[in-house]
Amino acid sequence: RFFVPEKSGLKKSKEPIQLPARNQRILESFKKYLLDNKYKSGSVETYCYVVSHFMAHYEKFDIRRISNEKVLEFLNQHLPEKNYSISYQNQAYSTLKAFLKYMGKCIRFIELRNRPKSPKKEKQPGNKNQILKMIFNIANLKHRFVLALFYETAIRKNEFLSLKVEDLNLGSRYLR
């Protein structure tokens, strides 16, 4: 029986996953293998949870003879269909790769699978009032001036670093 570790970020389970005795023995042996290979205890618990999740999904199959297609089906279909997070899916990928290596199975097929990626979030600039409010809340005048200069002129970092005092005309708000 394995519980989800507290800090794992995985979906929490109220009940431990119940496995048949044959799979429980394999899981205990895998846990010993991980500990012998100097995996940290938190990683071992997480790996064991993922493997027990995999075993529970295929409880009618002999896990020692499970096909590569079943592993790919679990990774590519089952986890996304159940709305598991991308980090959990990647954890399952790494875990099952280690588990298959432990079981002595060929793991070339798993290298070809594209891992899921989190969607990139575009940085949204605030509106003009928010930005000006942030700039004017800066107590240090030098820092406030630099940020205001970046905001008002859209100057690049290298251009800013090469500026000299004589390049600034503050009276006419002109920058050479």
C-alpha cells in the first residue's frame, strides 16, 4: 500500500491503492531497487505511487508481461483522459521508464514519445496607470528614473548601459 507523498503535487488519494499480492511483491522489490540505487525517500514514494497507479489500471494483466503498447496507452491516453496534470504525466513517464528498466524491458520505444508540455503564457503588460503607479511607488530616485526611462523610451539594456550623462537633455525630455 502506497500513499501519495504530501509534497508531490500529485492528485491526492484518500485510500491507498490496493494491489494483488503478485504486483505488491514486484512493487516492494522495485522500492528496494530504488533505495539501493540511492533514490531519495520522497522520490521512492512518488515512484511507487505512480507504478501502483499503473499496476492498478492494468490489474487484469500480468505486469511482468505487459506490452509496450499498454505502457504507451497508459501514458498517451489514460492519463490525459483523466485530466492528470502535465507534471504528473511527466513524472509517470520518468517513473515507468525506470520501472521498465528495472523489469529488464526494452525502453527504446519510450524515448520516441513526446512529453506533454505546459502551455506558454504570454506576458501581459499592465495598463499605463498600473505601470506608472508602480514606478512612482519606488522610493529610490535612481531606480525610479531608470524604470521610467525604460518605460517611456523602450530603450534596450545595451543602449541604456552605453548612455552618458551628456546624452540626456532632461529639460526638453530628449535622449540622444
